[in-house]
Amino acid sequence: MHWVVERHGATGSGSLSYSARFSPTSPYVTDTQKITDLPIEGYERVVRCTDTATGLHAIISVHDTTLGPALGGLRMWPYANEADALFDVKRLSRGMTYKSAVAKTGLGGGKAVIIGDPKKIKTEGLYLAMGRCIDALGGKYITAEDVNTSIEDLEVVRRATKWVTGLARKNSGSGNPSPYTAYGVFLGVRAALGWQFGNDSPKGRTVVIQGVGAVGSDLARRLIEAGAKVYAADKNLERLQQLQKELGLIPVDEDRVMQMKCDVFAPCALGAIITDESIPLLQCSIVAGAANNLLLEPRHGKALADRGILYAPDYVINAGGIINVSVEFNDGGYDEQAALTKIERIPQALRELWTMAKEDRIPPSDAADRLADRILSEARGAKKAASCGAPYKGVRGNGCC
């Protein structure tokens, strides 16, 4: 099973248009799909994927493969337009590069988004078409579960490409990554409490969770079991009421969630919510949640620090899911205990970043970026030295090529 990709020349926007289809040996032959390269500075490859037969309109972003193939989830979301989707997928794929680097997964960073309302467009055919698009990248991008894409959806994608991970345990996969993400965030919240208050126990602490999907609800359960008082907001009011009965969390309106006085604000929905407008509203001591790309702009990390709010950099605290999935690539296959051992190092990583931030007088978000950039620079230097046949002497020491 393979793809035939035909180049059609430059488009008016300067991008290159491709028609992509399986060879006649594939059971999924189609002439309705098109893959278009979108040249984006600083990204290895970004492509638009469309399929007129299923209505697929997607973007795959491969940010960096220095450390390994670009792994990142497949998100479906009703973006207002392609520009919004492109903005999101670029931020997400860059975040995945940094997340994998700091977590030392041996993988690079990528992401994919499907544009559309899952209640209206989700079909088996659409996910098969998405699988064909992923397959066309030849393993440069490996997909996994994300917002509005389930393990069952990935099983469909797997019928069109082998570049899928995080599948069900029965299929030798690592299963749903959400509980592992929630576990890592819970450990990170405890570390933040210990750093900020000198006691890492959630007992008696107030936590406000924004978004109680798969990760947020599991985090709420862990915190409540540990003695925290948990408030939560979510667009899905029915789910919120169900969790109120099951866990004892206290529902709040979405428009109040960022203004509530609490010890910990835990965003577990979409990112880019820490902004010039929202920061003055916060009445928390800690921001620590599962959502990716919480800061709208890097400078907002300093704005949090200036207000005395401790920030747990998102791609460090929420790395549990990607760590769990990455263990599938270990020799011998997936081992849950190996994954848990690595996830339980998240608090140590956070404390090291907060120490670095304090010593260098920079925000924790900048400290995390510096660490990730250093890991990537060292890997690039080692690769360059290896290509020259010379021993690697560190970032500053080798210019043989």
C-alpha cells in the first residue's frame, strides 16, 4: 500500500499543489484528494489536506524532527476559517516539539487539525481520507488522539496508514492517554503547591478547573480524593452536572471561571487564554493545567510572574500523555510501569525549571523554552558532527562542517 503524489506546480500563493492517491493495489483508491504544501518559516513541513468526496479540510504541521518523527494528536474543531486553524496547528506542533524534548521521549513535534464541527462532519470516510493524507508524509508525522478524536476514530485512521499510535490495549497500543495526562498534571499541581506554599498536599486547597473532558474530569477526581475543594466550568452542562453527582465538584459559569479566588487555576480546555485581558482578572496563586499553549504570547509568562502567580509551563506539566504514548516505541513494546516511572519525574522537571527561573530572574515559561532549545541545539550539533565523522564537543565546540 503506497501513495502516488503528483506535483502540479506553484499556485498563486506560492505554494505547491499535489494530488495524492493510493496506487491501484490499495483498496482505498481515490482521485478526490489534494495535498498542498504551505511554506512556513521555521517549520519543516506544513500541508493542507482536502478531499471533496468526504468534505475533509485539514492541516498537518511538522515543526521539527531533530529528535525523531513528529508525534502529535489529531484534533477536530469548528475553526472559523483556515487562518485560525493554521494559527492553532502551528502553535500546537511547536509546543509538541518542546514537550517531547523536555520529556526526553526521543520524538519530534507535529500536530494535525481537521476543520469542522464533529457533530456535523465526523464520518468513517473522513477519517479514512485523513489517514491517507497522513500516510502521504511517509512517517514524518505520527498521529494520536486529541480533542474530538477518539481511539475508535484512530482505529479507522489506522486502516489507511500505519503512522498511528495510542491505539487500544487489545491492539498492543498504550490506550487512552488522557488518564496519564491527568496523572502528570495532578503530580504537577502538587509540586506547584509545595513550591508556592511549602506543603504539597491538596487537602483544604481550592482548585478551579476550566474544562472537564477526559483529562479535566480525571484531574478533578484525583484532587477531590486528595481533599481539595474543586470548582469546574464546562460548555457541556450535562456532563458537568453528572460529575457534580459522581465526584462532588461544584459547577460554576464559564464567564466566572477565570475570576474566582482560588489557590490553583487549572485550564484543561483550549489554549491561548492567558492574555492581556484575562491576566488582571486572575485571583489565583498558581496556574497549572492540562491545556496546551496557555500563553497567547510569550510575554504573558512575565506578566504572570509580575503578579506573583506561579506558572507550570504547559508542555512540561501536561506531558504525561505523550510520555505514555512514546513508550510504545521502546524495545519490547509498551510497558505501563516504564511510562509511569517517567511521568512521575514531572514534578522534578518543574522544580528544576522554577529554580532556573528564580536564579536567572526569568519567567518559568522562558526557562522551559531555554531548556528545550538547549536540548534541540545539542541534538542538532551531534547530528552535524556525526555527518562530518567527528566527535561532538558540545553546542559551541564543533563547526567541522
